[in-house]
Amino acid sequence: MGLQKQQYYNSQIQQSSMIKFIIPSLIGIFLFMIPISFKGEITIPVAILAGILQDVIGEYIPQIMTAIIAITVVGSLGTYFFKPKAIVNQPFLNTLFNVNIVWQSIRLLGLIFAVMTLFKLGPEAVWSENTGQLLLFDLIPVLFSVFLFAGLFLPLLFNFGLLELCGALLVKVMRPVFKLPGRSSIDCLASWLGDGTIGVLLTNKQYEEGYYTKREAAVIGTTFSVVSITFAIVVLAQVDLAHMIVPYYLTVVLAGLVCAIIIPRIPPLSRKPDTYYEGAKNTVVDELIPRGETPFSFGLKKAVDRADQNKKAAPLVKEGIQNVLDMWMGVVPIVMAIGTSALMVAEFTPFFTYLGAPFVPILELLQVPQASEAAQTIVIGFADMFLPSIIGAGIESELTRFVIAAMSVIQLIYMSEVGGLLLASKVPVNFKDLVIIFFLRTFISLPIVVGMAHLLF
């Protein structure tokens, strides 16, 4: 009888552990990865929640975020000069506020731009409709609401075994093809179905926790934080080609896969060290499948073990709140500073026109109509992903408009959002890296996109 009771008890524990893995993971998958129709658009539940919040308090978000940026700057400067024990002795607060002088300066610049834009102070170049206002009134409200819900619910994806299961199942695809861990597939899916910002957040969080090396985090952040299907549709509609959505997105996926295979194998990404984040608690996730185990059985065991580590709800709630604060205070000031600066350069100087000039003969060689008009759009996407489609909307040639719309999505690195987020995150890439990767993606994908365009038109 004693043996039977023990077996029954063990069975109950196993069932409890399995439920602890399955239910939170399914909720996380639903929130971040299941596309559903809402108000005539295909999107994911986290984005829907973010949209509802924007509808309710959207007009107040610029003021709220300006106040949060101000608190961040005051806290950062206070920590830098006075080193208060209440902050320095708390690991989370110390990481949030105790940053070097470069990031102090960028945060302060973000606050200056936010205040100037909010109250329309100083030169109009800072707060105009296409510069500061585009960031503070259009992008940052989206980031505010997405960061809130994504940050709170990220533990459902991270802490209950889903990544362990996916890592075991997909390592035989991700390792040989992309030189990445199997768990990185989650980042890609979350970006593709949700938003590139969510992909960056996932990557940054896993890098900080020691699940990715510097090279892996840099590759995933710059290669797999792709633009969502929803936003791709918006871009295509802007150039009046919404009816081409299927061949358009197939073109984007094809070119994106080619970039994802080639770019991690060449500098600067190939030169990133395979070492882990200095503050990581965990290091090296073993993906080898033991003899006698299948990928599924091994992944399931690891998933259940991970889920079993969550004994109480309070630490998960605390982690979710810290995620939100880290994104609001650590990321948004940087996006405001860098994004506004990039948009001012794009809007009020001929810098991107000059940069685009070398692309004119390339586009002419590829027989793209109106090559000179298209050339500047190829480069201006570095400032903001939506700018090329705005500038290119008036071009007569449908083929050229198709190329512009596809390239703006495939290039991926744009400073008003993903680029700014990457620089503000712990992911080990700098501005020079982003410039090089942007042009690599451009040169690799342009012939593919133009070739598909010639087949379609």
C-alpha cells in the first residue's frame, strides 16, 4: 500500500507540473502569437489590448511619457553624481539608473526633445509633424501601451517551459541554418505575428538572463525582429498596392530568409564573441539531446522542470512590473533622442539624398523605372520605415512602388523604432554595426526584390 500511495503521489505531482507548464504557456502563445481578426484587421491579442488602452488614454500618453522620461533623467543624474544607497544597493534600480555619461547625455537629449515637442518650444525642426511629433504623438503611445502589456505578460513565455520545449524541437533547424539556438524561433514568430519591438524585447530579456551569447543576441535582434504582417499591410496600402499582399509578403519572406542565412556569417555579426552577458545568472543552455530521448520527450522534461521552479505568483508579478519599468524608462528616452535626431536629418537636410545617389545606377542597371526618385527612398528607410512609402507613394510605376514597399520592410534597421530600441537595450550592437547591417540587408535583398517585381509586373 505504501508503494501505491507513493506512486499515486508522484503521479499527482507530475500532473500538477504538466498543468503548470501547459496553461501559462498556452496563454502566452495566445497573447503573443495567435493572429485574430479585430475591427477588420488581423493582429495579436497583446496588440489589441495595447490598442484599447490607447483608445482610452491615448491623448494623455505623450504627457505621461514625458513625465516618465523626466523621472528617468532626474534619477539617472542623481545616481551618477550622488550614488544614493537606496538605488545603488538595489540591483534592478542600479541597472536602470546607474548608466555611463554617454547614455546620461542621450537620455537628457530625449527629455529635451520631448518637452520641446509637447509644448512646441524652440526650432520647429525638432517638434514638427514629421520629426518630434511623429515620435511623441504617434510612435511613443504605441510603445507605451505595447510595453505595458508585453512586459507584464512576458513571464508567461519565459518562465513556464515554452522556450525549453521549442529549443529542443527546433535546434536541428535553427543551428545549422541560422547558427542560433532553437529557442530563438519564438522571437521570430512573436515579431512576425506581433511586432518587431516585441522581438527586440524578447531577445534582450533572454540575453540578460544568459540564454543567448553576445553573437546570438546581436544576430537575433538585427535579423529576426522583423516587421509584423499588420504593419507590412499598412506600408503596402500607402503605395496603393494592397491587392498585391500575397506576392508582396512572399517576396519579403524570401529576401528576409536569404539575409538571415548570409548576414550572420559575415562581419560585423560573425565577429561578435560567443560569450555571455556579464550580469547573467545562467550561462550556456545545453541543447544536446541525450541518448534514448527524442527532441520532444527531452524538451518536455526540461519544460516541466522550468515550470516547477515557479512556486509563487509574487515574483512573477514583480518581474512583469520590472519589465515594464525597464522598457518605459530605459528604452523610450533613447528612442525619443535617436529617432528625433534621425528624422530631423531626413526631413531637413539632403543627407539621405546624397547617400541614395550611388543607388541610381544600380537601380537603372536592374531596370527599375524612375530610378532617381526611388534611390533616396532606399536609404531614407534607415531613419524611419514608413518614410520610403510616404515619399514613394507619388511614383507612377507600380513596379517601383512595389520595390520601395518591400525594401522598406526588409531593411529592418530603422532608427525611429527597432534601431533605437536595439541601441537602448543590452543587445551588444552599436550605431556603426546598425549602419553596416542596414546596407548589407539592402545590397543582398535588392536584386531579389527587383527580380520578383519584374516577374509580377
